[in-house]
Amino acid sequence: MDFFDKLGKKASETYKYTSEKTSKLAREAKLKMQMNEHKSQIEDLYEEIGKKMYEHHVNDKALDIDIDAVLEEYCIQIDELCDRIEDERKELLTLKDKKQCPNCFCEIELDYKYCPNCGDEQKENEEEV
Ligand SMILES: [Zn+2]
């Protein structure tokens, strides 16, 4: 390989690195947006639950509504949203090349052996289990 080939290769590697970094940032921004969206959907559901409970209180037993079943449906939706937020949060951590301390849940560098926040020892490859 002569000098100019090497130069060309290096330039394209730099370009590749930059565009990967840019798409990472874009993905990160999108994930954050999705998380916020899902969080606000959960807030809406909480509000709905509150409303349903109050309506039930006002109408009391006049309306034969199974309030537990109604609430259960809302709770299932919240569970699903929480799962999605959890997945998004994990993907976000991976994107940032960070891991989460299993003890205090703060974000730390992948290669840290001990958590700088709580001092907890970090077991290897815990994320992959
Ligand atoms: Zn910690």
C-alpha cells in the first residue's frame, strides 16, 4: 500500500467515525424524546385513574361498574409503558458506553471496577446476564 492509499483510507475512516458518532447522537436524542413521550403518557394514565376513581365515588354503586377491572386495564398499560421506558433507558446507556451501578443506579463508565458514587464493587459483564 503506498502513501496515498493509506492517506485515503485514513480519511474515510475518520469520516466513518464522525458519521457513526452523529447517528449515535441522533439515536440518543430520539430515545430521550421517546422516553419523555412515554413518561407523559404514564402521567396521563395516572390522571385518568384519578378521574375514574372520583367518578366511581360520585356515582357510587348507582352505576354497576367493576372499578377494579377498569383500574387493572390502566395498570397494564402503565406496566407496558414502564417496560418500554426501561428498554429505552438501557439502550441509551449502551449508546453512551456507560453502565448502571446495580446498587445506587447511577451511571458509570463501563470499565469502572468500583462505583464512584457508592463504592459498590462492579461485577464483570453484569449487563449481559
Ligand atoms: Zn453505586
